[in-house]
Amino acid sequence: MPAIQLNPAQRKEKRSEAHHLDPVVLIGADGMTPNVVKEVDAALKAHGLIKVRVFSDDRANREGIFASLCGELDAAPIQHIGKLLVIWRPIPEKESEERDSKGAPRVVKIVKFSKSGNHRPQVKKLRVLGNERVAQGGEIKRAKRRITSVKKLVQD
């Protein structure tokens, strides 16, 4: 029995969200193997709502695969239509490296677009420390000291 129980309205909403999705996992002649379960689990962690295509003509076999996948992975069965299975599980929250306190290291994403519009932009993730800043062009430089006032500089 799956751990997640949805009412018909919630299932209907999930079916409409899954309508445009393509199958992420394909189950062939070998049927349910540990690798298939592992791939479905990874897809559920990444996407939450997935479609699985089963290349089997036996409807009872497909229903068994559907029930066992949902039972093993604690997922909710959304829809079984033809050879497609729709499965949903909430995406777990990611543990963030970023810290909220001032001066702590943070991860900054830098996107550089190509000069001609035909290529993909380059994306880099950089770790910026509290005493550093990101300059134009994606360089990391040490932050300059803030100038407070001339009077305070004279007193020191």
C-alpha cells in the first residue's frame, strides 16, 4: 500500500500536470530489476512527477509493476493508461550550502552569453567568501574597505 494517499481532485490535478511529460524511465523485457527501481527513485527525486513506459502487452503485469513501484518508493499512483504509468512523490528539500549570515561563504552563479546568439551560455558556480566580491566579467576580487568619513579617519 503506498504511503501517499491522494483524493480524486488532487489526482486529477497531477494528471493534468503530467499530460505534457514524456516517459523518463522505460521498462523492457526484463521487467522490474533493482536498476529500474533505482532509476525511478532518482527520477522521482529530481522531478517529483514522472511517466514510466512499460513495453509489456500483459495488463496484469503492468498493474503489478505499477503497484510494486509505488509501494517500494512510497509514491502515489496517479494514472495507468495503456502502457504509460504516472507516478508522483513530493520532491525532498535540498540541503543548501549557502549561509544566511553576513560574511559567510555563498555560491554565486555567473552566466556568460556568447557573442553570437547561436551558442549556449556558459554557466559557472563560484564560491564567494565574505571579504570578496564578483567584479564585472565574473572575476572575484577582494572587497574594498568602505570609506566612512574623513573625520573618523583623522581621529584614528
